[in-house]
Amino acid sequence: MSALLLFIALLFAAVLVLRFAHPELFVRLGIGAVRRLCGFRTRRIDIEGKTWYYLEGGAASGPVLMLLHGFGGDKDNWPLYARRLRSRYRVVIPDLPGFGESERDLAADYRIAAQVDRLHAFVNGMGIERMHVGGNSMGGALALKYALTHPTRVLTLALLNNAGINGAKKSDLEIAAERGESPLTVASLGEFDDLMAFITYRPIPLPRVVKQVIGEEAIRRKPLLDRIFLSLFQEFRQEPLDDELSSLAPPTLIIWGRHDRLIDVSCARIMAERIPDNRCVILEQTGHVPMLERPDVTAALHRDFLEEYERSQQISQAAAA
């Protein structure tokens, strides 16, 4: 056996041992490989006594594009989408407090207003003056509220199936939550399979070891996730952002999966009617997480939107010269 074949055989054996003896490490290494292949590196920064973990990649001197994950998600929801945008933008993808690798404090306030304050501290700590912002689900509600609260800091807004709006029709998630259920948290691996089927139009195929590791982590986090979900559900019902939409300043891209069972597609129509400067796209055969279900399509929509914004800015500057 040649030295190369021996090396390959030993490497394959090591991977098999790692897969079965240390599945969490195996999955973590795989996730790290996906990050690198998509052009992102993990970073960390301490701000006001809190450690933020985030992904960063793309054009170091380009405009900043901040992407915010949804409830139960983390920064790794975005790399397959964001790789299509990093050629022209410095892409920053944080783990929001309470999720991913960031601090998980059962006693903390996770309502959107509190998260806006934390996000603003992160933005300032990163030295970001102005940025493009995008968000999905809970992260979309956070992006929307941030743009309403700090309008001069946001260049454009991209909202993917965002929370925070009362639609004309109740979703399956709302109906379940009104019964006192928490459909987005899991107590078993079987419930994790049900959750993946619930949030997507077609379940995303994941290797068994990946589902096992991610599912077990979701089970361990259930007490905190239950608390956050209840807090957000009550906030969105009592203080929806519908009446603030008409004052939204930045150009806004709305992307929605027509078959979203968590937040009804009627919310997209309400936003399209009330936001002054917007483009709304409804994707067929798509559920709650279009950046995971259809990353190339959604990223292309976002890229076109950003390029159109840049052209409009160039025209305005030329006219003013």
C-alpha cells in the first residue's frame, strides 16, 4: 500500500471513530467546515461584560450586512445564503443573546426591546456606523424594531418571514400557543423531527448524527427556550408593530414562504401595504425559513435589491453634484 493510500485509510478510520465515539465533536467540525467553505470565520468580542460570538466574512472594506437568526436558531442558519453576498459586503452574523454560543441567562429579559438595546451595543462595539440589516422570524422582528428605533443606522432592511406583525389569519403556531403549547421547543428527538417538518415546506435532509446532536442540544435548552417563546408570544400579541410600519424609513425587501405555518403569509401583505418603500416577494412551496429552504433564490433576491439600492444612491449623488 502506498503512503497516500495508507494516509487515506487512516484518515477514513479516524473519521469513523470520531463519528461514533464523539458525535458532538464530529458535528462541530462539520459545521466549522461549512463555515469555511462558505467564506466565514468565527469571531468573538466582549461588549459591556458580555461575550458575543459571530461569523464574519466577505469584503473587509465593503458595506456591512448584518444578518439576524430566528427563535431557536443561531448564526449557522445563514452561511449558505450569505456566501452569495460576501463578494461585495462585509457580512456579520451574530449569535443573539440566549442562542447559539452566546450567553444563556434564564433571568434575562428577551423581549424585542431589550434585544434591540443589546444589538445596538454590539453594533457600536463593532464600530459599525451604518449597515444593511436582514432577519428571519424573531430576528426579522428584531431587525424591524431596530430600524424603527435607530433609523439613521440602517441603510436597507430585508425581512424574511418576520415576527412582530398581526396577520389577517391565525397561523398553526398561534393556534397551538393559545392552547398553552410551545410548538417550537422539543423534549425528545421525535419531537425534533416534528419541529423540522413544522417549520419547512419539505423537511431539509440532515444526516442522522446531525439531527441527533442538534436535537439533543435543543432538548437541553428547552427550559430557556420555553421562557423566551412565552415572553415573545405575549409581546407580539400585546404590542405588534403593525401601526409603526408607515414610519419605517429604509427601503425594505419582504420575502415570505407562502406555506409558512408559524407566521401566516397575510402578514407580508399587511407590510407591503403599509411600509412606504418596499418590495414584496412570496415564494411558493416554501415554509418559514427561506434562507435555509431556498438559499440561492432568496440570496439572489437580496443581492438584486441591494444592487438596486446602490444604483439609486449613485444617481442621487450624481444629481446633487
